[in-house]
Amino acid sequence: MIALEIAGGLALLLGWRVRLWAVLLGGFSLVSGVIFHLVPGLAAEGMAAQNDINHFLKNLAIAGGMGMLVAFGAGPLSLDRRAQVA
């Protein structure tokens, strides 16, 4: 999983196959948020529950950002756009 995050982050930074990597990272963020934050957060009490829900909402926001990349694609300086121009 660490390899997915590092490779995906670098691919997004460079703008290489942005839509594919955004789908993978967004899905990973949603799945890990549900497994590690939402489910335990619903069973916890007090500040622990609030902390887990906050982390789940953070993962949901990341997935939303990845959804924007899927919808709109890479920017003008990306490797994907340079390949289209050439």
C-alpha cells in the first residue's frame, strides 16, 4: 500500500496517467477511511469517536479531490498533455 501511495503521488505530481492514478488513490482513500476510521468511530465514545470521524471526513475530502482529477484530467504542464501535443 505504501508503494501505491508513493507511485500514485509521483504520477499525479508529474501528470502521468492522472485519471487512472486518481481512481486508484481515491478508491484506496475511501476504503481505508471506512475500514480504519468510520467503523471504529461508530463504536467509540467521546473524543475518540470525534477523532475517527474527523479522519474519515479527511479521507472523504481526498477522494473528492481525486474525483475532480478524474473528471477534469491533468493540467496544461502535465506529461499527459505534452504527449497529446507532440
